[in-house]
Amino acid sequence: MNGCLLIHGFTGGPYEVDPLARYLRQHTDWKIVVPTLPGHGETLDLKGKKADEWVKHAEEELKALLEECEEVYVIGFSMGGLIASYLSVEYPVGKLVLLSAAAYYVNPKQLLVDIREVFRDVFKGELANNELYLRYKKKIKDTPISATYQFRKVVMMAKPLLKDIKIPVFIAQGKKDGIVPPKSADFLYEEITYEEKVRHFSEEAKHLICHSDDSEELFQKVKDFLVKEK
């Protein structure tokens, strides 16, 4: 039996990658594991949480899968993509999938477009229906500065190891992502020198690439990549 570990992003939770997890459960017989990193989930409790705790938690989940499964794949979203990259260097992972991986953070051009949409909805009296506003207003309030520093530690830990990745990699990025800019995918593609690598851009996706209108195409490509013989 094969296994697949999906790691969510900073201030997020399993819901960020659940659509892909459900797709893989429906189309494979693999063991699919989607842990919640310490302090994350539907209710955030990030005060005092450390980068090492997030990495260790994902590491323990991976080690359990490696003991049980013949081959294990790791999928990481946003910050989870950097944790996944680190784990793929340190452990015998079969393949790696990076979704909106946060090698760079904040896309000013797209973020400006998103902010304009928020203000437009303010004037129209429809702010309560604005997806961006609803998703991030609570996160901003519940994310201490110390947690943001710990996120940066994950980035600094993982970036130097990208050149050491020696397994097939699938890199996916949304062109409308206001959090992680498209240049992040280009950087990952160039920095990871292993020959077997794929780069996919979604025309519709914002940051939550697993929830985009064209996510079904992404899921199919991810599955095809993972099941393909090396």
C-alpha cells in the first residue's frame, strides 16, 4: 500500500487541502493522512508555538506512514510546501507535490486587485459576502507577530535544501494568488535541479488552489503525476 501525507499552510488547517485529499481517496487505494499542525486548525492558538513544533509534527506523521506503506508521497500547501520540501530531503519520500509553496510571500499586484474588490463590496454593502475579507479578517486578529517570525524560520530552513531534492516534483501555482506570487513557482522550478519536475499554473486559482474553479484539472494532474512509473 502507498501512503500520501498532505501538509496545510501557515494559519490554516486540513480544510485547505481537503478537496485534494478527498479526490485522492476516491481515485486511489492509498492511505491519506492530513494532520493539523500545532496551534492551527479551525481555531487558531499560535501564541508560543515554534517552527520546530510544526516540522516535528509533520515529521512524526511521515515516519508513521513510512513504517506502514511501501512508498510515500508528500504534498505541501503554502508553508506546508516548504515543510514537505525539507522532509523530502531528510526521508525516503517517493515524490513531492508543492502547491502555492511559499518560497516568496505576498504578491503586491494581485493583492491590490483583491483589496480593490473588498472596497468595492464595502461601497455596495456586500462586504459580508466577500470571500477574501471573510477568510482573512479573523486570521489577522489571531496571528501574533511571534508566529509570523516562526513562519519565516520555516522558509529560511527549507530554502537552502531545495537544491538537494532528488525526487520527482510537481509544482502548482495560481496566477491570481495574492499571497504567494507566481515567481515563487518559477524560483522553485529553477532551484530544484532534479530533472523530473513539472510546473503547472492555474489561470483561475487564488491562494487556496485546492478550492479554485479549475481545481479538478489540478487534482487530475497531481494524481497522474503520482501514479506515473518512475
